[in-house]
Amino acid sequence: MATSIQKIKSILKPFTAKGITRSSLDDYAIIVFPRGMMNPLTPEIRKKIENKLDKILSDSNVGKNFYIHFGMCTRKCSGCHYDSTTQGNKEEIIKAILDHIDLFPSNRYSIDKSKFHFGGGTPSLMSIKQIKSIYDKLVNKFNIKTITEATLEVHPEINRIYSNPENYINQLKNLGITRISLGMQECDDKILKQWGRGHTKSDALKVYKLLKKYKFKTNIDLIWNLPNQTFKSLEGSLRTTFELDPESICAYFFWLKPGTKDYELYKEGRLKLLNKPIEMKCLIKSIASEYGYKQKKPEWFHKEGDLTKYSEKRPSQKSAAGSTDFALLGIGQSSYSYLFSGFKENYMLWSPVFKNAEDASAKNNYRKMIDSGFQPYDRVLVFKKEETIRLYLMFGLRTKTLTKEKLDYLIEQSTSKEIETLVNGYIRRGLLSWNENRQLTFTDAGDMIPNYIMATFTTNEWLNKMTKIENEKENRYYWFPDARKVLKLKRTIFS
């Protein structure tokens, strides 16, 4: 272990004393801000979005990847807060996705390279024919020359629900899927059953064996600090998973959200969680290192020998901005999109749920918006120049691609000295450091509260606004740490 638990606790002591510590009720991924932060989707903003989207799709210098969301599962796990349904039929959802793609103009765009990610929900519930119909339509609609990677999230339950899971996996390979993300989550059958996962350790191992037989690049998802999880069960899961030798392993911290069964049980004091994030994360990192894996970002571990191909070339100051431009186009109910190019004005968009349970006649249902001929967006967050700079920085820090040159460029573009002060403050306090590739990265101590650290780069204007609208209903719909604690951490760094 690079840094002892005692040393990490010593570095974090000034912050944990002020309540800035990892908690299952207060974790995040910087993707969704509170709904109260959203901008009204006026005709004027919709026109700007359409122009931005068209410009990005036509610009060969902006990377364009696609996320396809299939919002259906066979069951709802007790801690799941994502939008998915166990009712309805697959054909209805697939048709809506295909019709969504059809809203884009034909024969207008040409994309040299792109990546696909089929997520959910449980996309492995889709038949090969259904996956192929979406895959082919995207390729033809956007005239995509090369798919550099096509990922599909697979639930180990396919070992039970399909009469011939090997044939299903073989057909995925023939279709063009190159990478599988396997949702193993834990290897203790008792914990899996209590959490309602619908698969066993044996199911997951059988599926993984087939994935290797057909030579898929494979990621395995694990979750730590699960209900009733112990250090023994976590270590067993880690060793079982790392011994499989997948290309990567994502170990996610269990996050409790309002509206889930586990959240209610926890609030009532009837859910047992270890809540030892420092000790548990150190265990994960120690075992990962033992098996030859290196941490790429806060939750992602990759084989050390393969990390070089993911390292970003050092950009010059002149090209730093261009290297940060990107677009993620979400297709499907409750999907999200990033439209980022330059600094002037950028957007994050959300598609509505398939059907509005509170109002079945609502015009902003995913299906009804498509039928009306509108791109199905019901929420938008507008990033002006300073917010864009901050989000570029947060993504760069999260993915370990924030080079010294890129940081200097972003500081130069910013109208505030705050970024430089925060970076220097975190380095001085032992939470950030420069690695051997001149990339800004979390230290072992900083890796215990990475979400808070990244969130402090949000502008004070936005953070103060979040503190005024934060409540349990809002918290259900966004992924962001407690804004009050974020402001407290920022003040501590500045003091």
C-alpha cells in the first residue's frame, strides 16, 4: 500500500473534522446537477441546441460517441435509483429508440470514428436482432466509417434467462460488439440475493468464461460498501474478480438515493453498512496492485501494461482547447447528451422518461415528443464560458488527462484566479499531485474524497444556487455532493 491508512487519515483530519467525508448518502458522479439548475427549454434555446448539434456533427475535429439507453430490467434491485421499468414490452422501447434516430437528417453527416455504449437498464435483455437494428441505423444515419469500440452492459442473469447463453454471446461478437461490461457487483451469493440481483456468483463466472472464449475485451463492475458486505466478503469478491484477469475492473462506491428500498431502510436504521470508506478503498487498491492493476480514475482499475494506450499526448497550449471538445449523444429514454465545442456556450441535455407516471398525458414524455417531431429533450443545462472551463477541468481531473499544459490553458482562459489557488492548495495539503506523465492526479488521500475535490471547481454562483434548492426530492434526480460541504471544503483550502 503506497500510503498507510494512518497517514491518509492524518492528511484528511482537517477535512473530516468538518464533516467532509465519503458517505453513502452523499456520493456522486459529476453528470447531473439539480433540476432547479436547469434552463427552460424555450424555442430560442432549442434552436441554439439544434444549431450546436448540427455544427458538432459536421465538425471532424470534435469526437462524437453515442450512448444508447435501454430502460428495462427483469427486476429492480433494492438500491437502484436509475430510471428503468420492469413493465411494458421491449418492442415499444426499441421502436422509440429507432424513431429517435430517424429524427436526424439523412445523408448529411460523415463520421470517421465513433464509439457506441449500450447501457441501461439491462441492454442484454435485447435480442440480437434488436441490438443490430439500432447499431445499423446509427451507422447508416450518421455515415460512420469506423466503430473503434462498441460496448454492451451484460447482466449475469443471461446464464438463466437464455436457453443458450453461449449462442447469444457469439452473436454479439458477430454483430460487432467488441467490449462487454459485466455487472458482477459482488461474489457473495447471500448478499446478491438480499440485494435482489437475480444472479449468483456461478452465473457470473460462467458468463465471463464465455466472454473470454469469444475474445471480448471485458470490464467487470463491482460495488463496495453494499448492505451486509463485510471486509471478508469484499476481499473475496476482489480476489475472485482480479484473478479472472479482465482488461479493467470498475469498483463503485454504493450510493443511497431517495426513492429506493435501501434508502428507506437506512434512514430507519435497519440497513447495515460498514461505512469504512478509507479502509475499504485501501483494501481495493492494495489488492489491485497485487494483481498488477493500476488506477486510471477514481473507480477504474486497468492492467498496468495496457495503460499507455489510454494516456493522452501532451497538447500544446494552442491545441489544448481543441483536445477537450467532445460530444456524447444520448439516444433513448432518460439518456443524457453533452454538446461541448469551444467556450462560448455549451449544453448538457436530458431526454424525458418514457412515460410520465404522474401525468400520462404529459407532452414531455419521450414517446410523445418523438411523435411530435421534436428531438426528445425536456431539460437542458447551459454552460457559459466560465462553467465550461470548470467542467473541462473536472473531467480532465477525473480521467487523469489534465496535463500541466492544459491546466495552464484553462487558467489563462478563466476570468478568476480561483482555479490556480485551489490546485495549489490541494497540492500543498497532499490531496493532489503531478504524476510522472505531468498529469494532475489524486494522491492516495485525495482519492478518498475525489468527488468533493472535483466539485469545488464548480463556480460559487452555481454552488450557492444549489444550497437554496437542495431537498430530498431534488436529491433524487441529481448526482452531486452536498453543496454546503463543497463550499466548506473550498473555504478550508482558501484559508
